[in-house]
Amino acid sequence: MQDAIEAFADHVINTEGKDIADEAWLAAKTYILDTFGVGLAGSTGPYVGELLNAYPSGGACRVLGQKGGYAPADAALLNGYQIHNSEFDCVHEKAVIHTMTVLLSVLLAEADRRGKTDGANLIRASVLGVDVACNLGVACSTGLQFFRPATAGTFAAIAAMGAVRRYDKDTLLRAFALGYSQLCGTMQAHTEGSPILALQIGLNARNAVAACDLAEHGLPGLTGVLEGPFGFFGLYEKAGDIRSVLPTLGKTWRIAEVAHKPFPSGRATHGIVDAIQELQKEAEIDAAAITKVEARVPSLTNHLVGRPVHDAMEINYARLNGQYAAAVMLSRGFIGIDDFTLEAIRAPERVALARKVSIVVNDNPDPNALSPVEVDIHMADGTVHSKRIETVYGNPAKPMTRDAHLAKFRRNWESAACGLKDVDAEVMINRVDTLETVPDIRELIDLATG
């Protein structure tokens, strides 16, 4: 029996733009714009300067929000790091994968390196790459042991690159195998709240570029990438039924299932802050009068963001801290980029409020679930405000409005390290809205690098 990777290769090679459903086409444009924006927000994040200094400049490929150029693989790494380091990138909740992050990092490097990538090809490649990665995640039946956004993201990027370069099946299969041989990304980085988490995204973007280049130059592949005795299922993922998702290819477009991230904190914090935000709409909640808050969450949510708040938190640690996210939402009714500076995350009044928040594991048996979430806010006068969230804000079933999506993009645009013109943000929005007409996506990179 052929390895299931062959079905994914056939899907990438045989699917044309006209075959993609309208809702998937529109979703791709939405998340392409969103991903450009979060990459710009990440251009001023922790350790970006150090990372830029680690790689020689002078190449042809650019990095969002930065000046100068880099070698293709290096630019992919740097963009991948920036897109994920603010925890603001879109996510497929069931697959537990940040779907566009590795993928777009690689496609931007490809566009600067070779040109010839038009807007319609960018959309098609994005849809197909997301399909490959998310189906891998959806097929998983156990929790994360490796960092799935990075590992499955490699497959997304290679699929997308193969779509743009119009690989034949043999070349694409070898590229998948060469990418698989380089997968990396431990969940230890997430457990510790380390900036290495975003670096793992970048490393896999770099490796995806290398895999495609090696495949083009004739390097051999493997035959058991997904289902072999040491394939993806069984080694990187403990268990899963990849055969169960194969009938959905070309019918269920995973990009249409992707969730926005309204706030620059781990998606697993969003159920808690969504419940708080809903309660704030229903009643006046004085943060100073709160005695305690209890959030009952699935085991995955607790694992991802249940780490304890403390006085000397680093920025990446705070972004993955449910107590801190709750405290910010309770105190100001919003969570923004400016809430993740050292001054903000170590403010004594915020840390004190965060310590009133307890995160408790509920009885949800699904190891990959991020909801439901239940929050109780106890007030000094004995009042208890309670809310249960089944679907978290940003999910396609509870979506951000277009106005909210664009407001997020504009705020991120203003955060770019290189300083970008406000008028160019509107040009970017218009160009992505009409992406099918863009003959060369280097136009978008021009805008996003000033």
C-alpha cells in the first residue's frame, strides 16, 4: 500500500485555482493579509535584532518590516520567527496548527528569489499548503509532543512551494521526504515559554526551502514519510488515522476553518479572555473589587497557558500565560501589542490581579481541545459573574468582523520596525482584496518593507 503522502502530493499537483471553493479563496486572502500584519508586529519583538545580526545581509530576499536583504533560507527563517513571535498568527484549532506561518515565510522568500509568483498562485499555494498541514493535525488522536505548528508547517510550506514551482509528483514526494528528514520543534520550548518556540517555526521554514532545493537537484527521498515504521505518525505524533482525512481532500477546504487571533497572546488564552469580554458586555466589572477568578479549561489549554504568573516574567512567557491575559482583559477590556513590554508585564498591580486568577482542568477528554471554557468572576460584594464559552472569538463560527480584522492589521502595520506609511497600509489592503490581479507579489513585499 502506498504511503498516504502520495494522496497529498496528488492533491497539490492536480488542484487548480478554479477547483477551489469561493469561501476558501476568500479565506486565503484574509489570512495572507493577516499574516503580513503579524509579521510586521513581530519585527520589533524580543531577540529580533540578535537574530538579524546572526545572518549575513546582502541577499535578494527581504524580511517584513526590516531593511536589507538575506539569502532565501535565512529570510524564510527570519520571517517565520517574526510571524510567530508575537503569538498573533492565525490557527486551525482542531489541528492545533498555526497554518500560514511557515508557509508564507517560504513563499515570500521564493517570490523575492525567483519572481514570477502572481497573486492567484499565492492564493492557490496557500490553500493547498494549509490543506496538507491541517489534515495532518486533524488526523492526530493524541496530544502534542513535538511542536506541531512547526513540524506540520514544514509540509504546508513544501506543498505551497511545490504548487508555485509546479513540481511533478516525483519531485514533490522527494521534497516532502527531504523536509521530513529535517523536522524539528520540541514542546519543551512551549512548556518553558521560551522565544525558541518562534525560532522553531523559522528553522522549519529554512529547512523547507532547503528540502525543495535539494529535491530539484535530484536528491532521493523516502517511501514511508507518514506511515512508515518511523514515519510522521508514530514518531512525531504518537497516534492518528491519516486515512480518515484522505476522502476530504478537494471537498473540505481547511483554510475556511482557520481562526483569527484577535489578541497577541497564545490562542489557548483566548477562551478565557473571550469569556471575560462577554461578561464585561453584560455587567460593569470593577477590577479592583474582584476577589478571585476561576477558569475551568481543557487539559491542552492548561498545558499551553496554565503556567504561573510571577514578578520577573519575560515577554514570551507572558504571552503564553492565561493568568496574565485574564488580568489585562479585566483591567482594560482589551489586549494589545503594548501589553507585552517588560514594563507592562511586570507592573505590580497587573501581577497582583493575575494572581487572583486560577486555572483548573475540566473533564474534557479530547487531548487537542481548546474549549469549552468556563469562567467565574467573584466580587467583593458576593456577586459571581459566570460565562461558558463553547466557540472562541475568532473561530469561523464566531468570527472577527472585517472591520475588526482590518483594525488589527492597521495596528500591526504601525508597529513595523522600519516605519511604514499609513497610506501604504490602505494600498496593501486593496491589493490583497484584489490579489488575483497582482502580477508579482513582490509588490506586497515592497509595501511591507517600506
